[in-house]
Amino acid sequence: MKPLTKTLSKISHLIRYIETDYPELYQHLDENPVTLTNTMSPKLDLDIESMQNYLDTLKSILHNYKLEKGIIASS
């Protein structure tokens, strides 16, 4: 699997996880179910670095949300 495809897959899975398990958080994300499908279009210029940054941002948002709600303890 190409690195960009792998990263997009991780983003998709994380967004789905947030949507399913944390709908109260998901509603604050500016996500659209077709966003990733559309970004996979060859006419768009995507780079692995920007997608990895986006993935890291989503992970950070989820982590901070879990800390704020006491779902996980700060270390």
C-alpha cells in the first residue's frame, strides 16, 4: 500500500471511530462523509506530509477530548 493511501485509510478509520464512539466530538469536526473520497481524486494535489499532519491533528483532538472528559488520565 502506498504511504499516502495508507495515511488516508488511517484518517478514514479515525474519523469513523470518532463519529461512532464520540458523536458529541464529531459534530464539532468539519467533516463530511465524502471528504476523503473526493480527496482521492487524481486532480487534487495531495501530499503525504499534509495528510500526516491532518491525521496527527485528529489524534490530538481526540486525545485532548478524552483528557478533558476524564476518559483517560493525564500522564
